[in-house]
Amino acid sequence: MTPAAFKRSIRDLQVWCSSCMVAFSGSDPIGVLIGAKRPSGTLIHRIAVHPDHVRQGHGRHLLTSLSSKLSILGPPRMIAEVPESLVPACELFSASGYVQEAVLTDYVLEDAGHETPTLSARFVIPLSVEDAIANGLVGDDSGMCWERSVETLRARKDEIRGLAVASDEGLEAHVMYRRSETGTDQAGELVSIGANVGDGGARVAELLERVRAEGVRAFRFPKVHPAEVSTPCLAALGFRPADRHRTFAVTAQPG
């Protein structure tokens, strides 16, 4: 993590300095916990222990220390979104009393190399973050991950672009995305997709093709909760599952 990335996390994810801790062995820092705080709870954004000091209780001590503090100051809900591949981290949270609440899946949609089809004459309009919020297209009711919650979207609104299919009845489908930070302009990170009509995903597919026409050839849709978009729907659009993350949660307790 660079200083610039850390500053962005303060703005975008509400990393809270008083919820960050460092463990020392003598004068040497050997562990760190970075917490992000919102009224709904505290996210364990990062936790790490130096390889020479693992399996000595430092990680658990960091978690219990923050728990003791939040049991008094609040908010009491503590959560973590841990990559499933990090088995020791998953074991740490389980051993510290955290309960797994959900499994989030990263999906990817790669450029198939086909020609962009002729698009229909549907009325497509730009969609801003505030428009999406006002129309109930994004929200936290379906277990949405911290990085795509309303607070994060508002913090990143200048980076996020969106398109929607509009009709006399309202917004029929939408796609929201931002350019990837991986260094290639041809990659994009999806923020939200959805449809309010049963068309087998045709309207969303059309919007994705319009985004492709702007130069974004491949998409990553991170940490999707099963209640957000159905797996069959994503498969029909050509998405394939990649990495998975486990959401752990606990209520802060006094030490």
C-alpha cells in the first residue's frame, strides 16, 4: 500500500485512524490492523503480522483490543471480507469468534473478440451515482460489500460512469462502472448492474456493449453477494466466477 492509496482509502472507505492499531515487539512494529468506520459498523480493512511473528497471538490481540474499544465507543458491529484463498486469515477470524455471514464472488467478463452488434434504438441516458441512489438502483439492503456501498459510491462519484435504458415507465436497466486502476484503460470495474424488466438480460447486455464501444473491453465485478444478481443471470451475460471472499461478523465485546 502506498501513501497515496492509503489517503484514498480514508476518503473512499472511511478508514478511521482511531480504529487502526500497530503491534510492537520492543521497538519493532510486527503487526498492523487498519479499520474503516461507518455508522453501520467497522470494517477490518487490513490485518497483517510479520512472517517472523505469526502464530504467536498478535493478530488475535489486535482484534480483541479493537473489540474492547468499540464495545464502549461503538459502533458494535465488526465485519471483515476475507479472500477465501487466505486460509490463515479465515482461521484467525473464526478463532476470534467471528461468524461467517456470506460468501461474495468476484466475476469477470472478458472481451470475446466478437464484433460489436448493431445496437437497438432504445433510449439510453447517462446515469450518475446520485441518480442511481435516488432511483433505488444501489443500496446496502442485499449484503453489498463495503467497496460498493452507498458511502463508497458517493466518495467515488467523480470516477464512476453509468448508462441506463429509460422508458415512460422509468429506468428499465442500468450499468455503472469505473476505469480500472491496474494501468490499462481497457479494463473496467463494475459497480452495479441490473434490470427491472424480464428480458433475459438483453438490456444489460446492450449497455455493456455500449461501454465496450467506449474502449472498456474487459470487466471485473468484485465481491458480488448472491442477493444482488443471480448466478444464472451473470452466466447468461457471459460472466465467469473467479475469486471468492468470506464475510465474517461479530459484535464487539469488552476485553
